[in-house]
Amino acid sequence: MMNNSPLELRHLRSLLALRECGGVSAAAKRLFLTQSALSHQIKLLEDFYNAPLFERKTQPLRFTAVGERLLRLAEEILPATQACGRDIVQLVEGAAGELRIAVECHTCFDWLIPAMDDFRTAWPAIELDIVSGFQADPVSLLLTRRADLAIVSHAEETANIAFLPLFSYEMVGIAAKTHPLAAKNIWQAEDFADETLITYPVPDDMLDLLRKVLIPKGISPKRRTTELTIAMVQLVASKRGVAALPYWAVLPYLQKVISRHTA
């Protein structure tokens, strides 16, 4: 009989992240852990139960019977733990309130609105409000108490402001199917030199592609701007230029194309 199990809530969260991400490296990023730290958690459990939790070198990960049993436990316990935490906060601080959100990113709404719907389900008495319009400096709204939460693309140390990571994401280049760059798996800074780059109408230091890739290389392509992601995708499709966007911002349009072709 096994006693003194090392199993903790963080281990259950790690197992769910492993299943959702399909690999140790991606799951570690999701959990804001090093890969070695996550591997140590896994080894601790496997040593205790004297059994592997998943099959190595499978893509995506294939869990063993032991791993699947722990996953079922995670699905039972973690939602109940979260609900308990919400109930305690409401008992201590009261259920009502307001959360004003300032957004720096044009494309944030693709994931923010569904996330807000989930939040409302868990905290129905909290009034959510997005501060109107695109905010070039959302942190200033926090400092002047015009917002309670700001979503920004990078952290800059600021007195009285706490920065907490939400998630990391992949940037992808998009081009028309017949464009020469469409055949390249990885684009280099030099590939943009003779292209028309389509971006949102924001300062260059707010665009990762320019700030981190093109400007350091001294590359300044021709520019065209648009406010809407769908307009950017349509301009690219009609060979008016190329663009670089978060993968999650492009994915809905790719899914529409795939579903149209398979219908």
C-alpha cells in the first residue's frame, strides 16, 4: 500500500498541460517552467508509482493507463478547487465589482472575448468593460486609475505595476499562395526588403516584426496599413503585399479555407 504520495495540484495541472500541448517542451512554456523542472515533476511521479505516465517519442503524447487515471483525477479535482477558490474570494471580498480592461493589441479580441465569456460564467456578478478603442499606452490608464487590467505585448519595468505573463505565441508570415515566399518554411529579414509589408496603423516600436527583426537589420520595406485583420488577409490574398501576424489570429481564416475546400 502506497503512503505519503508526492501528488500535488501543480502535478495535475502539469499533466493537463502535457495532454493539451502534446509535448514536454510546449507544456513547460504553457506552465512558465523550464523543461527540466517539468521533467523532474514527471520523474517524481513515475518513480513513486513505479510506472511511466506516457509513452516517450510519440507525437502527440500517448498516456499510459496510469497517466490516464491521473488525468481523470485532474479533471475532477482542479475545477472543484477553482470553484472553491472563487467562492472563498466572494465570501471574503463580496461578489460584486468591476474589471476595466485596456488593450494594446489589435488582434487581442479574437481570444479575449471568448475568455471574457468564460470569466462571466465563473464570476457573474463582476461587470467587465473594455476601455474603448485601441490604446497606445494602456499602462498609463492603470496609473491614472482609468483601467484595472492592461494587456500589453511586452513588459517594461514600471513603479507600482505588476506584469504577469499570459501566454507566448508564434508569429507567422502570410503571403498569397502563388507568391515565392509561400514556398519557404522560414522567412528571413532580407525576404521583406523588396516586399510591401501590410501592418496595423501603429507605431513601429509596437510591431514585433519591425522592432525585433527588420529594424536591427536596417531593412525598411514599403508599407501599407489597415485597421482590420480580415482586410489584411484579403490584401495579402490579392497579392497586394505580405504580412506577419500571430498564428492564432490567422488560424480562423485558415480553418475557413480548409472547411470550404473539404465541404
